[in-house]
Amino acid sequence: MIAEVIIDVSASELDRVFDYEGGSAREGDRVSVEFGRKKTEGFVIGLKEKSEYPNLKPILEVLEGGIKPPLLSLMHHMVKRYNLRYVDVLRLFIPSELRSGKVNELTETSVSLNTALTYEEAVSSVRRGATARLAVLDYLKDGAVEKKSVLNLKFGAQAVNALAAQGLLIEKTDKVSRVPYKAAAGELAKELTTAQKFVADEITAALRKDGGKFLLHGVTGSGKTEVYMSVISQAVSLGKTAIFLVPEISLTPQVMGLMRAKFGDNVAILHSGLSQGERLDEWLRLHRGEAKIAVGARSAVFAPLENLGAIVVDEEHDSSYISESNPRYDTKEVAELRAKNDGAALVLGSATPDIDAYLDASRGGCRLLELKQRITGEALPEMEIIDMVSEVRNGNRGIFSLRMREEMEAVKSRGEQAMIFINRRGYASFVMCRECGYVAKCSDCDVSLTYHKEDDRLKCHYCGKRFENLHRCPVCGNARLREGRVGTETVAEEIKKLFPDARVLRMDNDTTAGKDAHYKILSRFGAGEADFLVGTQMIAKGHDFGNVTLVGILDADFSLYLSDYRSAERVFQLVTQVAGRAGRADKKGCVLLQTFAPKHYVFRYAKDYDYGGFFKKECNSREVSKFPPFSKIVRVLVSSLDEAEATETVKNIYKEIKAYSEGRSGFIYLQAMKSPVKRIQQRFRFQVLMRLENESAEEICARVFEITDKYASSKTPCFVEINPQSLV
Ligand code: ADP
Ligand code: ZN
């Protein structure tokens, strides 16, 4: 057979299929081949009878770590569906640690006495005064086996090596896996309640047959996690495998502890926070079938598992499930495809489902399952809407309303805890000259800089670049500068001013840069080491802290007026999720929400936790205005260091799409323009924006892909995004 091989080198010219003499290679195999003059690695993505080329080179060797057949078909599909290159998609399926060959498998040497000798014989061949050596022999006396590293530590490597050299010890070297979060402890699973059992049984029934898609809508604290666990454990006991996806941010020690406690080494964790070695080992354990359950953020949907029984997508509404950088894909779509191909059950779970997903369920596209009560039987925490307009009118210009301050005081004096949410990090979201109106901006991006007091720097939240703080306006020299809206740093500082003895933790992008940093913050808060946790949406995700009785939401309407059709949905989700952190155990919780738009329908529905009402209202308005899910938004994003070239390219693409659109139905809107953020990391950004009728979207997209590819180059890359999560 002839093998079609993708060469694993990320240069755009090379995204082609090359023919080789296949030998015994099978589809999906990772192989070593000669390419040009060099030996390199590739993947067999297809087999065929004949090649149009003569004198093919042979495949040199089949290596470990190929792509399993069901995954190979998924890969082909993604290339087509999202217009991606094989070399880019490959990154998702095979960890770079394996492909680079740079990370070695870990080995461990264990040592025991040479059984050809008795202990006494061994001792007699060692010099009397050699106490370290004698101690080693004594340690291993009764047939003990110990890690060499441990012996080295206890008795010194010199003694151990000398004994080995004398032939008194036997060394044995084995491969070992680095298993992360071994120490993570979690509670064992609970007996399911009737409601949980009903839901789990429905899913398990499908799992026994040929799968199916479910939307699990369960209020915060309704015990969705236990349902997922039960489904996964059913899958495993049926001899199948499972994937459990969570948003990156909620991959907390709690979740991992739970999984480890319940499934032990049968779980492999795929997570960007792991060391390279850990990542490789976890992947290999799945690949070899040693672990049957993959837990991880979105990329775990590509876990190398066969015979899949279930895929669970927790917090399915979370925008992190959409990959917005190359390779771009929608995790839920991929999960659905994979589940369908493998006959697995797909479970999407959320307290605030995505409007698309809920609409799909209401139209019968998937089965809707509900958990309407909290496990504790307690009501959801009462939410109070605080009108900040009247607060300001009454002379309070502070960050906190009077009511918020009272409640914070009360919580603190009761020894309970509060979470304070603000959707912005830093100290001031912009710095502006009071005289001439100059605003400090990033030199590489068209966005204003945020002041961070902790390191007295201005930072760009788009590219991360840092700048000296300003003490005078660089334009007019005036020293009177105004600072814009508050962020997490300001809030934390303000709390310390109000309650000098308060212990405050802050969680945002700035405090969570280090490895495991955000687990550490959460664990400390969970252990009661702070009274207040101030944070961005990072604190909104599924944590379960029994002692939290107040959730404060500051400036809730911040993102309501963005020009994104989803902004109302986002605010509703965020408020509901954050509110859900209060009163999860037996203590009653309360939620205070500060807004300048107290009458907005989002808050009206959020206050009553009325997802159904919100869904209806939102759906109506999107149907009328023809926004997704009643249409598809497609954007071609063009970026370049060279502004003229970017303009030229976007014009060309627009012209061709425009010509194509003429005389055909399916286009609701088509326009070329600058992107809302005109420059990021020195690159100028332009876009062609379209809204398409759902029915024609696929056909039109295929044409848009072709047109885009024609004009894309490495200097001016062009990407097509379908229903992008953010339109910056
Ligand atoms: P959700 O993900 O729906 O917000 P969780 O799964 O975090 O809710 O569950 C909320 C709390 O209820 C957790 O502390 C969990 O341990 C507990 N819990 C879940 N199921 C049960 C059960 N069947 N019996 C007792 N406690 C449970
Ligand atoms: Zn920047």
C-alpha cells in the first residue's frame, strides 16, 4: 500500500500530503521517514493503492503514539469544518512533548540485595569501618526493595554505588509515570438523591445503547458533579472510557481531588498547568489504555481514548470552550461529533445553559434534564439589587453601597466569609489627562492602559506589555491626571481601609500567573485563611465554600452595553454563577448586586433565578433581529504589520465575497471594516463581517474559506471565524 503522510513541521509550504511506500504502516501511525535529506517524523493519514509518483521512499519505522482510528476521522473532519491545516490540528491530537522527543520518559531504579549471596556473605565482603555501606546492607536485609534515590538520600550515593560495583546489590530500572495531583484528597461519592438518580439513570440508559445528547440544566449547588461522576463510573464499569471537560479555571484541587478519590489512577489529567513530563505521561497512560478517564480543559476532548462511553461538558456555557486562536474550533461541536461517531452519551451541564443549547433542547435536538433544587433543599440565596444611581445621589461616591458595607461588616463579625466580584483587574482601567484629555495607550495595541498599583506600572491587557507610570501628561505636561474605573486591586485596598484587620485575598490574572497559583488562593480561602476573596470571573466558577454567606457583585452592568449581541446573556450567566457561590451549605447566604441600571431585564430575571423567563425574552429579541442562534455570524479577520497590505487584502476578500453574494439568498449582512480593536501587538486588524441564514451558512462558508485562503499569506494571515465569542 501507499501511505499518505503529513510531515510534522510547522511551515506553511509543508501542509501537504506526501506519498511513501507504506510497508506495514496503518492509518494513524506515527512514522519516521526521510524527507529531503533529513530523517523526520510524520503521520499516516491515509492509505491508497496507487501513487502518481514513481520511486517512492519507504517508511523507515513505525513509532509509538499514533492517532487512533476514531480520532483520525475526527481530525479529517476538523480540517474540513474549520478550514484548518493538518499540521496545526496535529498539535491538538498529539502532545508536542511527544512529537518533539525532548521530554524523556521517566525511569526509576530500585535496589535490592543480590540474592546469590546471603546477607552474612555480603557483610563479610565489606570493610569493617564502612558504616554507610553496612547500613545499606542492613536496610535491605530481609529482601527489601527500595528506590535508589531514597537510599542515596539516606546513606549517600557513594556507598550505594560502591556496593553495586562490588556486585552486592541488584539494580532494576523501570519506566514510571509522573502522576499529578496524587496527593489531592477528596471526599468519596455520596449516595445520589432521587432527583440525581433519575437524571443519571436516563443518561446511563443511553450510554448502554448507542449514546445520545443531553442538556443537564441544574441550579447552582444542585449536585451536577455527582451526576457526572456516576455517569462516568457507569461507563467505566461497562468497560468503556469517558472524557470530563471543565473550563480551565475550574480545574481546581476540589475537582481533581474528587476524581482521584473516586477513580484513582484510572483518571488522567490533561491540563496546561502540568509540567511537560507530567503531561506526556498522562497522555501516554490514556494512549496505552492504562487510564480510562480523561479530565481536562477543552483540549481534553482530543484525549486518545477508544470505546468512548460518555463525554461530559461541565459549565457548557463557558466561552473558553471556543478556541479563538489557531487552530480555531468549538469544543462542544467537536464533542458532539466525537460522541456521535463513537456512539457515546454527550452530557452538557450548566446552571445557565447557552441560549443555543437550550433552544436546541426545546426543539428536540437533545434531551433536557433538570435539577431544580439545591442538594441542601435550601432556597437559592436571596438577591438584592442595589441602585447605585440613588446611592450617588445621596452622596456616596465610594465603591461600596451603604448596604454592602453593612453586610460585609456583619459577615466579618460572624466569622463568615464573603466573595466580592468585579469584572476588572488592576487599579484603574485608564489614566487620562484632566487638561487635554490625553489617554495613556499601549504602543502596540489600540487600547488604553490599566494602572496596577502593586507594581506601579501601566499594563496593556491585550498584549501584556508594561509601561512606566505617568506623573505628568506627556502631551501638555499637566500633572492633574484622572484615573478611570476601579478594578480588583482598588477593591481589595478599599476593604482593607474599611476593615483594617480584615484578611483579603485577591484572585485575577495578575495574582494567578504562577504554577497552580489559583488553586493555592482558593485552597487558602477554603481553609478560612481570609475573610474576603476579591476577584474577577475566576471566582464565579463552581467552587463550593460552605462558609461563604455573602456574595457582592460590583458594577454588574459593566459589560451590558458592549456591542456584542450576547452581552445580556453573559451578564445573566455571570450574575447567576457568582450568586450561586453564596449559602451553599447549611448557612443562609445573601447576594448584593450593585448596578446603575436596576430596571434592566437581565437583573429582573437574574434576581428570581428565572432562566426560563430570560431565555424566552432573549430568544424573542434575537429572532426578531436575526442574531444567532437564528443566524450565523461569520468574520474574516485579516491582520498585518503592514497597514496598507492589510487594507488591500481585506478589500480583495470583501470584493469577492460581495460578488459571490450578488443574486443569491442567504446573506443578511455583509460589510468590510476596521476591527473594533484596530491594532494588537503591532498588527493592524481589519475584518469582513457577515450574518448568514442558518440554512445556507455551510455552503457560503465553504466559498468564504476558498476566497480567504486565496489571499492569506504568512505576512498577512486571514482567518475565518464562525460565531466568534468575542469580536475585538
Ligand atoms: P453543582 O455543580 O450543581 O453546582 P455540586 O455538584 O457542586 O453542585 O454539589 C453541591 C454540593 O452538594 C457539594 O458540596 C456536593 O458535595 C454536595 N452533594 C452533591 N450530591 C450530594 C448527595 N447526593 N448527597 C449529599 N451531598 C451531595
Ligand atoms: Zn498592547
